[in-house]
Amino acid sequence: MEQTISRSEKISILMALIQEDRVELRQIKNIIFNYTYVAIASIVTITAFFILNKQSVEVSFRQFSFIIAGIFLIYITAFSYLKYILTESRKCLEARETFLEDINKLNTGKFKPLVDISKVDGVKITDNYLYTLVFFVFFTLLVCMAVFSSVIG
């Protein structure tokens, strides 16, 4: 025997899931911002370390560039993966919100709050402003390479 769920219970379930989705989106964005801070701090710290210890630590510009580029590649990989997860999470949120846009959908058929996001084409909110963080990391990399090159020469 199938148990029926009232309309108010369906709305409560949807609201709880939407709230959880929004918390997840905030957490993913926080992780992206934290990775950005760590990448910038790492690049600046390594640059300062090599410049301040240029007598005791022999590092060529090529070795320095390799280290800094490695940090940037790790950052880009993490950023790309997190941006993908953010987009997929946003798809899930927007698919659930469509239930609330058309309340009558809750009365028809089986109630399926866990949606299949493979059928969702795109998202309304793309979070493209996060790409400016990649620019900041890259700009920091270029500035540090220029400073290192001019000091160490």
C-alpha cells in the first residue's frame, strides 16, 4: 500500500531540500574563494622566500617558473572541478525550484523531489564572476615572476 503525502508535507520537503541546496552552493563558493586565497598566498610566499634567501638558496628563473606554474595548474584543476560541481548543484536547485513555480505539479503523479539533472540543459545563474578569481591568481603569478626576474636577474 502506497502512503500518500499531503501537499503541505510535499512543500515542506521541497523547502528543506532547496535550503540544503543553497547551503551547499555557499559552501562550494567558500571553498573556491579559500583555494584562491591559498594560491595567491603560496605564490607570494614562495617568491618572497626565494628573493630573501637568494644567497643561500640557488634557484634559476626556470626552476622558479616551474614551481609557480605548478601551483597555478593545481589551482586551475581544483577551480575547474569545483566550478563543475557548483554548476551541477545549481541545476539541482533550479530543477527543484520549478516545483514551487508551478505548485500544481505537486498534485500530479508521484512526488519525486530528487531530480535527474542530466535532463536539465543549463542554469539561469552561471556564477561567471568566479572567473575573475582565476585572473587574480594569474595576475599575481605574472607580477611575482616579474619581481623575481628583476631581483634575481
